[in-house]
Amino acid sequence: MGEVSPHQAPAGDADASGFDGLFARERGPMLRLAVLMVGSAESAEDVVQDAFASVSVRWEELERPGGYLRTTVVNGCRMVLRRREVEDRHEGALSGPAVSALPTHLVELREALTGLSERQRIAIVMRYFADASDVEIAELLDCRQSTVRSLIRRGLSSMRKELA
Amino acid sequence: MRIEEQLRRELPALADALLDTGTGAVAAPVASPGDVIEVEFELDPRPRTEEHTMTKTRWLLAGVAAAVILVIVGVVALNNDDEQGLDTVDTPEAPTATVAPTTTVGPATTVVPTTTPAPEVLEVAEQIRAYFDARAADLAAPVPDPDLSRFSGRAGGPMQQHQGAVQGLYEQGRAIRPGDQGPNDLRVGFVDVEGDGGVDVEASASAVACEVNYGVLYEVATGNVVNDDVATREFEILLVQVEGVWEVVFIEATEQWDGEAGCALSPTDYPL
């Protein structure tokens, strides 16, 4: 999809509460959230661009565009992870950028995150990066709160082993 | 440092590092590593994906639907000469597990099995085993039990769907017998018991279980083996307690691996 411009927002939204403001305020945090989930800046860029495009199209009907944006970003990340899983299964290739430039402890953290299932990874990132509650994560993953707790617990257990 | 603290401290740094070492296309104003993203989710309208078809308030109904899909997939798989079915296997004998005695569970009791599991956790785990045993016994029996008496009190919604699977096997003249290592290896993991299960429900519980299925699908008349591949599956299971009896109301295979793999390699995560 093409580059999303803040100018695609409806007229009159150039103030801080409009689309321009949302774009300026949330693009960075959304990129950081997405890159933790998908593991690559390129994929994160695509996801966030698509999410802003979706917000732009629906701007007039959204009561809380910020919330819609975040939900769209997470759903976009899930789609990327799912596609990648299929690709990896067929090609046997690992996705993601070269990480040689990262400090060792971050490489290990990234590998530990990559080793989680899609749902575990999203739950872990949402809890420990975005400070999301069980309720919020459950809504995102369309599951019960107890399942969220289970996903986080098992995710932490797996990462603890990887990082030990 | 605890893993939780490590994540809170290092995830922001990892995000920034990944963006810096990525495509270089990130020029947006990026928050500082210490910032916390405002979490505000708008759910309606929400973007729909193929996985976003359930809502919390309809989980029971959706659970039944998921169970239908699970069983249908199982029956289809059993029809396939090249693939292993989804269902469990067991000895021809009926399971002897009994329903655990009535226990009133306190409100919102989250129990993580560590060294000494709470009684209600053991009850739930026992009921899950009984469910798998009963289901496997039906599939293993050359002459399926049409009344599914083994399931009485053990499976609410999934029972009706399971009946279709049993009938399907019977009509094909097939059954599933234990493999060399037995019918299966079932381990129950995280169990979460909540006291308030809603109207007419005393308590509810969710759990995860890991099953290595050693079952052999075969033709009853000839004894010919159709499929003896080992498969591992992780299940998400929901139960409710009604009049003291735990019933499985939802079961779904969330992940699957060929051979003895995946969750089977993490026995400490499934201690029950």
C-alpha cells in the first residue's frame, strides 16, 4: 500500500486532536509496538501504514480513533506473523532482519520473543511493553481473561528458559 | 533480575534497536524508551480478521461451534487414509474415573499448580482426564456406545458433537486402538478456577492440556492400519461446575505438531 499522508485526513483535522495530531503522536509508539511483535522494521512500517490508512478512511465514524488504531496495528501484526509462519513452514527460512548490530542481550531477548507462539508474543508485548490489562488483551485476542493469564504465564516460562 | 522486570526494561530498548537496524525508513517521532504507550482499545467498530469471530459474552455458544468444527475436522481426518485423526484413543475398557465430589470454589481463585495443587485444581484435572478417556474409549470401541454413557456428566456441549464422530467411525468400520506406547499421554497444565460462573453455574475453570496421541486408526474388519502417525496437540479447555459436577463445555486444539513435539517437550509446563 502506498504511503499514508496525514493530509488524507478529513479537512479540519489538522489540530492536535485530529488525524494529523494522531499521526504525529502515535506513529512512533505504534511502530515500536509493531516491531516487537513482528520483529522487523520493514513489516512494522507496513502494518502501521496500513493501520493509519484504515483510520483515515473511517475517521468520521470513529469515536476513539486511537483505540481503533492500536487494535488495527495488533491485528495487522497477527496477520504478518501468520503469513510468516506459513512461509517459514514451506521455505524453512527464518524471517526478520539481520540482528548483528544489536547488543547481545537484545539479540537474546529478540530470539526468546521469536520463540513464542503468536498469541503468547502478543500477550507478552501488550503486557510488558504496552502495560495492557488482562481485559484489554483478552479483547484483542478474542479469548477469556484466564486464557490471557495462561498465555502470559507460559510465555514467561518459555522466555525464562531461553534467557537463562 | 526477574523476567518481568527485564521485559519492562529491555523491550523498549529492543524496539528502538530493531527500528534503528531495520530498513532505515523510520523517521517518525519515536517516544523515548521510558514512555508507556497509552492503551485504549476501541472494539466497535473493530477490524475483523478470520480469527475475530467470537465475543466474550458469547463464548459458550462459540465454544459449541468450535467443538463442532473440531469434531468435523476429526471425522474428516479419520476418513483420510493418509492422515491421523484428531481424536484421542484409549483401551477398549470403559474408563473408571468418577466425577469429583462437589466443591464450592471461592470467588476468582487463580491457582497455579506448583508443588501442592489446590483440591479444585485436581478436580478439574481429573475431569479433563475423564473427558479424554471417555472420548477415546468411544472411538476405540468396535461397537460404539450409542448412548455415550461414558460421557454422562463429563461433557456438556462437546458430547453431542462427539456422538457424530463416534457414529462416523462406526459407519466406516473403523476404530482407533492404542499404539505401542499406549493410547496417549495427557498432561494438564495451567488451571484457572473462578467462583462466579454465571447464572446456574457454581464455578468455571479454564485449563490447557497437552496430548501426545499414539492411537492407531485401523479397519475393524481386516485389522489393516490406516494411519499410525503420532501427533501432539495442545488444547484449551473450559469447564463449568453445575450441581457439583464439572463438565467440559468447550475444547479446542490450539496448536498441533507432528510426532512427539511442541508442548510435549515442556513437561514442567504441564505438571498435572
